[in-house]
Amino acid sequence: MAGEEEVQVVESSFVTPAADTPSRALPLSPFDLMLANRGYTPLVHFYRRPETACDDFFDVTRLKTALGKALVPFYPLAGRLRAGADSRLQIDCNGKGMLFLVAQCRLTMDDFNDFKPSSKQRRLFVPHVDNSDGLLWAAQVTFFKCGGVALGTAVHHGTMDGISTFHFFQTWSTFSRDGDRAVVKLPYHDRTHLCARYPPAVHPDTLSLFCLKINLSQPLGPVVNEVFTLRKDQLSTLKRICGGSGVSTFSAVSAHLWQCMCLARQLPPNSTTRLAFAANIRRAMTPPFPDGYFGNAVINVSVADEARGIASGDLAYIAHRIKDTLGRVDDELVRSAVDYLELDQAKRDNSPAIGNLLATDMRVVSWLSMPLYDVDFSWGKPLAVLRAESNRGGFAHLVDSAHGDGSVHIVMCIDATILKEFKRLLYAKFESMVYSKF
């Protein structure tokens, strides 16, 4: 439950689909099952009340009506995560509804204007649910004393990835904004596209590229959350250093972050360092997945090298390694990964992952080009969108700026002892040393 000293929940209900929906069991894919132990992703959207806002700013009845409409095409979200007859997790599409909370906060948005993930944000703004509840999604609308709003959500990662998550946000907000005139892209719920083959066949290259699990360790010291910003001109400089127009923003920024982390951590030169990231497979499959595929359609891959090669290497070389890894994600690799996961299912440890990444590793999660800010319920776009609580030490999230100015925010959870040096290294390649936040 949210902190009673600062936030009070004043309404709790379940919103059900506004029309009849299919009643069936929806099996999870091996990619879904791989992520089931990750639990809930805590997200928060911050909305500032416009000076010209009407009295219906974030009207709860309107939000719930729109939510009921959105749950018709997204009917699995109104169901529950259950174990089937074979003990394998599935979605019981039973229409029981989504948890919807309304809360009042004694604080103002200015108390959170650094927009950094924190345990306090999760405690105050995100509904408290756990795996035993079987909920797939829960939402909480919190009204600040200043009139602003925080929309906090708990999204079960075992049932959907970021693309599917923000697809639902778009649909819900469109129904709220446009009502019966809403035009939405329908989700596609058939997850058999990611079934294992019979007999399974694991390609030899799969295990060298596919990152099945995240290796964790207990932290040696405190970690802190920090937000760095690379402006559009700095990104252009970085991409030029990394090889020019053929290099993506993701590859260039990830290469730079990896090198900075290796240097700041002062890793032994002959140690192996690993960079992990997720690749969207929707268009990599043959044939490509239907538009609106709803579920987890990302594959975790990694690239490894000696620390001396990354710390002192040419950024163009490092960016090319990342680009090449992404380019190797094709239909055969994905099918092999699915087969491997199926074979590995019985012996996999599904207990919750605890700890930080190894001191040699880092992981970059990209939300670039996702419609993070295309969530206008009729009262304007969000001022900021972020994880309410940091993932774990060694993680970096790349997020487009809400201002549409071409800049990128890097939301990092990093060892406190290397923060100052990492920050120096991050900006050392640029003429301007300006450090900015959201």
C-alpha cells in the first residue's frame, strides 16, 4: 500500500471490459516464461495541470470508461496469470478486470521534479501487487496538492514487453481523448508464433549470442540513480566518431557507455566484460509478425570482449560490434533460442532475481522511438515517463526527451564510488561539458 503519511488511497475498484470478451486460456510463449520471474515493471507518467484546465482534469469516471473500452481488444489484461494443468503459466482470460486505484497526495510535483527513479516513487504512486495476485496490470491515479497527476502502473513483464505496454497506453488514452470517435490499432494475441519446433533444433551460434540469464552478484557498495542528457549536437558528434550516418543512436550511445563504464570501473585489462541488450524480433521473423503483436517479442543478446579492448578501443569498432550483433538476430536465431528455452524449461530457476550486475557487465535498455509521450488522455501529454524504481546496478535506460529536441536521457543505476569519474568520461569527448537533467 502507498505510504499513508503522504498518499492516501481514496478509491479502489476493478475495471472490467465494456463488452463481452473471449473466455479462454492464452498460453505464454517461452520468451514470456523466461521473464515471468521479473515480476512487475513499475512505471509512472507525470502530468502537470495546465493553467487553462477545466474542472474535469483527469476525471476518474472518464478514465475508467475509457479503460473499459480499451480492455475489450486488450482482453487478456482483464484476466489473471495462472498455472495450467501442466503447471505451465498461462493467462486465464476471465474478464475479472484491472485494479484501479485513486489516491490523494499531500506533496506537489515539484517534490519530484528531478524525475529520478526511487523506491519512494514506487511506494507512493504504483499499486502494490505481487505474483500471487495473478494481476497483469494495475493502475493508480494520484492527485498532487498542486493539481498535477501521477499515473502509476504495475505491468507484469512476463506477459508483455515495452512495445506492447505502450501500445495499450496509447489505446487507453485515445479512448479517453476521442471517445466513440477513437481510431486504434488492434492488438494481435496469437502467441503460437513463438512455439518451439518439433523436434527442437538449437543452432550452434545461439548460445554465443543469446543471453539466457543475467548474472548477478551482491553489491559491494551503495548504488545511486542518476540522469544524464546527451543533446542532439552531442549525439551527432558521437555518431560521427562511431562511423557516421550508418550508425544508430542506440549503437553509438551504448558503445560510449560501455567504454566509459570499463574505464570508470578500472577493470583488469584481461578480464572479460559483457554488454547485454534486447532486440525487437517482430520484423526479424520470416514472415514478420503481424502488426500489434501483444506479448514479449524481444530477444536478449550480448557482446563480450576483453576489458582492455573496450577501454582503449576505437568507438567505431565497439559500435560496429553492437550493430553486427543486432544484425545477426534473424528467424533462425530466434527459433533456436525458443527451442533452447523449451528444452531448458524444466531445470530453469524461476525464483526472483536478486542483486546487481557483475562488476564487469552492463545492460542497456532502449526506449528510443517508443511512443512514451503519446499518452494524452485529453489534458495534454506527460511531462515525464520513467520507471518508478530503478532496475538494478549496472543498468542504463535510454529515453527520448519529452521536449522533442532530439536529445536523449540516460537513466542509470551506478556504483556511487565511480559516479564522478563516469560523468567526467561521459562528456569528455564533447566540446561542451554541460550537464543537464529532464
